[in-house]
Amino acid sequence: MPVIFSSFSRLYHSLFLFVFVASSQIVNAQKIQYEISFDNAAHHEAQINVSFTNLTNKPLEVVMSRSSPGRYALHEFAKHVYALEARNSKDQKLQVSRPSPYQWNISGHDGTVRLTYTLFGNRADGTYTGINALFAVLNMPATFMWAHGLEKRPIEVRFRLPEGQQWKVATQLKSEKTPNTFSAPHLQYFLDSPTIVGNYTLREWLITEGGKEKTIQLALLHNGTEAEADQYASLVKKVVSEQKAVYGELPEYDFGKYTFLAAYSPYVSGDGMEHRNSTVCTSTHPLATNALDNLGTISHEFFHAWNVERIRPKSLEPFDFERANMSGELWFAEGFTTYYGNLILSRTGEVTLEQYTRELAANLDYMLRAPGRKLFSAVEMSQQAPFVDAAVSIEPNNRSNTYLSYYNFGDMIALALDLSLRKEFKNLTLDDYMRLVWKKFGKSETPYTMADLRTTLGELTGNQTFANTFYSSFIEGKETAPYKSLLAQAGMLLENANPGQASLGYVALRFSNEGAQIQSPVLRGSPLYLAGMESGDIILSIDGAKPTQENYKALLQQKKPGDTLSIVFSQMGKEKQTSVKLGTDEAMNIVLYEEAGMQVTEQIKSFRKSWLGSKSE
């Protein structure tokens, strides 16, 4: 049947076409266009061209980022930029000045600046950029320059791939009709879109929710077989399914797709980095021998698609690419994600109860014995991230005595909260809390505050006093949760690993003909610390005997906690003598009831299933 337009309809249609074409022309005129090529990839270089158009007549300020999404310290990516040159629309060379190490000002342009530069990148991971003859792993803030004042403009990037290499592009950027060309709506999305370029293996599957299809992709750079890729994809599917069950749904991915960018190769550095619709996971360990270890990183990073990418702390909004980004909520954003990263592996059935318990024991032991926990709360420890999150400094520090990773700290807080909810509120779990936080803040992408998290816990339990006490004691305070009674619900016995064993404290020693040199930091409060001994000191004798690899343990085993040792040691070239009062070996362990000869009741079995068993359909 022919369509008949009235005169008004024809006029409206003509106006619509005019506005659409005009709008498209304006967008194209303002679009920032990048092109990257890899002709010198063997020497870890990329050539990058950028075109800025429709500029005002003031100097263009171009910068390299100093920080990167998912990292909180400064990295100064500008140090890898050189051979920079700027020209106008007539190909005339422009004047470039450099007011700071990471900024270039370009003046005298005619409304167009065409910038070219060379980038060096030889660290393939989630933070930096790695380029080599086999592939490229690109972190966008470490790769592409950008301009002040143009952050809202749409961006297009074209990848010029080496001939004969069978390279392809995998990214969360929107694919355009032109081959190897992708786009982003604005700078924030562009810089949050890591990309791998190489001859990767692709596995993908569809998940339908509410009538919508969502594509999950695994782009895998590795030296293994197709069968290994298939098996690994099946493991990733299990992780996706179990994490979806925690929140009840997947996020709404931009462009309907989420991509795992996995590079398992001897030529990468181990890392994992979350992004809005993708993650970069790199490891030197092959799937043939380390699939489960690699899956642990996948599990952690995918959980971030909810927690931190959409359930986002207000303190990180908007992310600033030119300064360190500090947040007091990383115990939740990173720590709770760590807890679920491990828990999900148990729920997939790929990790046994015994394996999960051993991992839990190691993490809890580390947290309980960390001296820094007495100095900083979980909130304050989170605020240390700009100093420790892949931050680089050359001077000695005292982190062993002052710092506890907010990953581990938050992991154990999540454990305490999960088990406390199960104990105090029989029908509630940490899954319920995460779902409520998702519903209130994640789905609408409303940034949260610490007060929001506290109030939401009170709302979930119907007991604000419980929520206030938990937060003030274990998150904002420095108290220790009652882990022994909490773990007992699951038939797990928290006990001293070496009861009655005398100890000088955790210390690493290197034995030689001279004696035993202290190689590790001496921990605050340990017998050696209280005796004034320090890393680098050489223990010459213990009760008159020179310590050796063979007799050191025997010297301690002959003693009991509270006994005193006479130690002669060398400190900064001077020989000294001191008396050291032995302490108790404080190492902790978690033992399953069945391993300890204790009864595993039906109630314990039911608790374990509810906590550690599968939740997916």
C-alpha cells in the first residue's frame, strides 16, 4: 500500500531530514578522530594521529592522563610520549609549548589541530600499555592524549592493523561500519575502554533478560588449544551465572555487550582491571596449568560490573584523570568484591570446601596479625590507596607495620557481615544486602556515601542499631569481629596454628657463615621489635650458639613463650647484645570440624549449602 503524505507531513518530513542531516554534520565536525598504527610494534612503539576541529581561537591544551580508572595512584603516562608534532588544516606546523610534564599547549591554529606523536609501551596489563610483535594491550589513558574543554565531544578511533598478522580488535567501544573503527560518546567512556589487538580467540554467548538479549564475549589471547578455550569459556559462563544470581540480574550493558579481554602469555604482566562493560585480565600462566587461578581474576573483575562500575562511591565521581583519586569506601568497592570473587568460585563447584577453607584461613590470618590494623580503620586504610595501588616510590617505607590491604580488610569485613546476618537474621545474607544496594544505587547509577551504606543495612535488617554498631565497630572503628563463633556456624574451627610454640615473631632470615641476617621488616610489637632489632641486622648468636639453617628451629622449640634468649647481633656495623623475651606464635588457622574429629550436624551441612552452594538456576 503506498504511503500518502499530506502537505503538513511532507513539510515535517523535510524539516526532520534537514535537522537530522544538519545535526549529523555538526557532530562529525566536532568529533575527535584518532588513528593508531603499529608499524614499529617489534620495538614497542605505536604511531598516533589525532584530529581536533571546530576549535575556538585560544590555544588548545592537550594532556596525557596521570591516573587511570580502577587505579587510584598517579602514573604519569606522559613519560612515554615523544616525537610530538602539531599542524593546522593547511598542514602548516604549529607552535607547541609545554607548561607542565603532562600538558602541551598548541597556539596559532586555524580552528583545526592535527597532532601526531609516538608512544612507547612495553607493559601489557590493566594499567599501562603493552605493544609487541604478537599483540597490543592498550589502556586508553596510557595511550591517547586528549584536550581540555572537549571532554563532551564524541570520539572515533581507527586501528590500522599490520598486514599479514591476522590481528583483530576487541573492545567495549561501539563498532562502526568502517572496518576497525570504533566510537565513544565522550571522553570518560573512551578512556574507560581498554582494547586488545591481536589474533585472539573469540567465544560468545547470549543471555536473555526481560526480553532483551545481552552478549557476553571472551576475547582470549593465549598460546593454548581451541579445546582449552572452550573449557575456559564454560568456566567463565559458570561465574557469570552465579554472579547474576547474587544480584538477580545483569547490568544494562551499553551497546548490549560485555567483553572479557583476557591475555594469558609470557609477554604480559599479571593484572586485572574492571571497566564499565569489559575487563582486562592478564596473566603469565597458561590455561593448561592455571585455568582456576586465572578464573579467580575473572570472577573478581566481573563482580565489579555491578560493584564499583554502577554501585559507585560518590568519592570517585567523576573520575579525575589528572590527579590521584581517594576514596574511603574501597573496603566495600574492592574488599567486598574480593570476598565474592572467591565465594563465587565455591558456588560454581570449581573450588572444593577444603580449598575454600584454606584460602579463607590464609586471608583471615593475614588480617588478624597485621600491625597496621591497630593504626587505621577500614575507611582510613582505603584512603591509603593513592600511596599503595601500583604507586611507585624509591624511598623505604613502613608499610609492613602501618598498612593492611583494603582488599583483604574489606574481604574479611564482608565475611563477618555475611555470617553475622545469617546468625542474627535467619533469612538474611550478604546477597540480600548487595541486592538492596544494587536496587537503591546501582540500577539508577546514583553514587552512594558511607551513610547510605549504613542506612541501607539498617533498612535491610529492620534494626538500625545493629547496622550502626557493625559500622562503628568494624568499619569506622578498629575492633575485631567474633570470627570464632561466626565460623562455628559452618563447622569451621578457628584456632591457633601452632599452640604453645615460642616465637620471635614473623621474620625472614638469610643464613650464612656470619649468622642469620634479618631480611624482612621487623613487625611492630614482635619480640625482635621490642628488643630494638631491625631489618638488615645480623644475628650472630642465640644463647651462645651461632644460628644456622639446621639449628634455628630447634633453638626455639626448646623454649616456651615468656622465656628469655640472649642474642648477640650486628647493627649498622656495631656488635650489640640484648635479651629477648619470646612471644607466642600467633599464626591462626581454620580447620573443618570433620578434620578436627568434631561432629558435622545436619544444621551445619545446611548452613554450608546455603552459604557456599550454587544459587544459579
